[in-house]
Amino acid sequence: MAIHPTKWAVIALVAAFYLYPPPCPAVNKAEDANTQNQQAVTEEVNPSQEENIPPSSPQDITYEKSVVMLEVVQQGWDYKTPWKQGEIARGVGTGFIIAGKRILTNAHNVSNLRYLEVKKQNVAKRFIAKVAFIGHDCDLAIVDVEEASFYDDMIPLELGGIPKVNSSVTTCGFPVGGRQVSITEGVVSRIEVGNYSHTQADMHLLVQTDAAINPGNSGGPVIQNGKVVGVAFQGLQAAESIGYMIPTTVIQHFLKDIEDGTYDGFASTAVSVFEGLHNPAYRAYLQLPANTEGVVVLFVQQNSTTQNILKPGDVLTQIGGFDIDNDGMIKIYGLSLDWSEALEQKQIGQTIEVAFYRDGKPQQAQLKAAMNLPVLPWTLQFDKRPHYYIYAGLAFTPLSRNYLQTFGRNWLTEMPFPLRYLFHNSLQISTDPNIREYVVLSEILPDEANTYCNSFLSEVVEQINGAQVYSLKDVMTELQKEPPGGFYRIRFWGNDTPMVLDAAQTRAKQKAILEKYEVPSEAFVKE
């Protein structure tokens, strides 16, 4: 996923998309009304297969022996009070059998999972299952049924190629309210890089279709000529009959990734670029040869694998042997797609060659594929218990998108301005290479020990007694020390007024506060 200067427009518009997995209100209670029972479709693509595939008919599909229903129970965490779990949610999704006696489905179907059963069509028995692998960034997961006999009469579906635009496809799944596999047909209308709504920030190749994709269809196969060409996984709220499926290029990357027993994820370019070479004057200013095409680097993420390769002002002209045009597009799979798609082919740890101009001179380098996660994640987090530390009724937790979305449906505008500024500009603000995470005062459990601290709620910790805070562990370390003069002085970002705590009083009240508010433990922090 490349970092683009328009990323905030993407984040703001992601609310227009919806998923179809089972509801998970614990992740975002304010948005669960429109995100319940999200649904996704998964496809497998063979990049080399570019011939036109004739459409299949429902009679050709062995859906009864290939497509299964997932009945799930999910429960996330409350990121404002991170020692508490959220509400329990139940829902229905779809999966299908692939080679190796595995069930492929969407990650959003089985994220924050507590219990999972798989049901065959026309078979009353429910089979207990578990998640073997999950990739939240690509919204895919592998589910295993514990009882081996489950697969005896099942038929795995074969993966196909990327379908042609204007070709017909068939979608299979279990829409809400149905116990039989539903078969709908539609036409492929667009293939492009777009936002994956599960994490609300990751971007990969997706295929648009007008086939009906309804709640419960998540993880069902999209079939053409008897082969899977995608997995339906999200729709567009602002329009009718617009659904999206995950193409097989993404599926194949996911399946290749997990061959070693671990899912690593998709690489990020860790740069921001813009299409400046449309301007002849700017091209001349950069001292580029005539007819040179490419994109200009605006920003390179700190602590990334790109940091020592590229710098602002460089002009990227090639990646992985693909020429980059002035719109930042490359020709790949017979399509014109964003240049980051070349990096999508690589697994974490592999390298890809990039060609660029610097100060008018051609350069080449090997870029290592890595996730290059920012200090403040833009993506929603799943399957992870949030870390926290409570001292004197003050709850500290790492700043995350999950926490920011506790401010409600309009969290981008409703959260306090300092948090909004930090979220939008964290890459530029994080100039200290030692910082690992921002720490926010997420909640205050009222007590006489913290009576005058309410004004600091939702602010980000910068220093404690003069020591810089780089992570939640630093907060714990400093508040467990004997402070000079018997007082803790906590400073917050953008606030000249310190929070001052009486060390003796707060320590004496620590146990009583935890018991009063029934907090099971003062901290949860893991490596």
C-alpha cells in the first residue's frame, strides 16, 4: 500500500463503504449500526491468465459441496477503558473449500473471534472450527474444521484468473435470513486499486461488480467458468448494485505468505508521491531528460526500509521493471494500475528494483519489501488485547485508530483538535527515531487523588519528570520510580501546564481505586 497525499480523503470517504461480516460493536460502537453483518467476497487470480474466460452458469457450480456457512461469535475490546471487553456479537458469513482441506473466507468474518461453527448445506450438524491464519490488511483468513471427516464429501474450488471487464460472474453465499446457498449473477464493471474497508486504511487491487452482495455473503466465492475469480467483501452505501471482490492476485499473495506457517502481510512503499511531471516547467526544474515520465517523492517515512534509498525530490520512473507514467500508473496484468501494485507482488523480506532520478542523474537501487508501520497506525486493530496502565485512576493506553473512533461516527471531527492534528500529521511530527508509540490519557477513574486532572483527559503524554516518553512502558517505569521532591510532573503534547501528582497520596490510593472500579489488573503490557 503506497502512502498518497490524498490519504485523508480516502480515510474520510471510507465510511461510504460497508463490509458484510458478523457485527463487532466492541471495535466501534458508534458505527455498528451500518457495519453489522459485514460481508466480503474472496477471489484468487492468476496474473498470467489474460484470456477472456466465458461466463459460467449456476448449473456448472458445485456450490453444495464447496460453499459453507460460518456461524460466528465475536467480542472485541473497549479502547477507551481497555481493561473491559465489548459486547458479544453473533453473525453469519460464508466460506468455501480450497485445495489442502482448507476453508477460505474474509478476515472480517472471523476477527475478534470467540467461537466458530461451520455448517454444510442440507446437513444439520455443525462443525467446530478455528482460525488457522488471518490477514487483516487483505481481509482474508483460513479456517480449519477440527473434525477431519468434514472434508470427506467436499469438493475444493479451483482458483482462476482476473476476470475481464464487462464479463459475467456468479456470486455464492448465505445472505442474512437464508439457510440455502444464494446464487446471483452480475457483470464486472471496474478493476482498480482501492480501499479495503475492514481496516479502513489498507489499499489493494479490487474488482467491482453489480452482482448482489448482501449481509451474510462475506467470504463467498465469485465464480467464472467454474473457477474462483474473487471473494465478495464490501459494497458502496451511496449507490445501488455496486459490490467489490478481492481478486486472486491478493489471494495468491496471502496463500503464498502463509506457506511458512506465519502470516507477515503486504509491503508498504513508505513514501508519499505526487504527479508533478505534467508541468513542463517543473520537469525542467528537476533537470530531467525530455519525455521522462514518473512521480515525484514528497515524503519518506522515518525508520522505514525506504528511508536510506529515496529522499524528497527524487523522481521515480520504474519499479520492478514497470515504467511509471506521469499519473503514477504502470501496465500490469493487462491493466493500468497504481505503481504500488508492483510491490504488492513481493513477499515481506524480498527486494524490488527501483529506478529514479536525483538531481537530474539516473539512479537504481534495491528496495526491501516491509510493512513499514507508522508510529500512529491508520488501520483498525483486531485480535489484539489493548495495552494499558492505570495509576491513581489515570488510564494510559497507546494511541490508536480504535481509540480515536470511540469519539463516535464523526470521530474525524469530534475528537479533540490536538489528537486530530496528530493523526493527520503524525508522520511529519514523529522526527525522533526512538519513539515507538504515542501514549494517551484515555480515561480517568474519579478519586480525590486525581480530582484536578480532568482537563488532561484525551491528551498525549510527552514527559514525566523530565524523561521523554517513547512508549507505554516508559510511563510505567517513570511512575514506579521515587520522584524528586515527592511529586510526579507529567507534561502533555501542546500543553504548557503540567499535571502534578502527590506520589505518597497516589500510591496509597492505588489499590483502593482499582477495587472500587473493579479493574482486574493495574496493567496489561506485553512485548
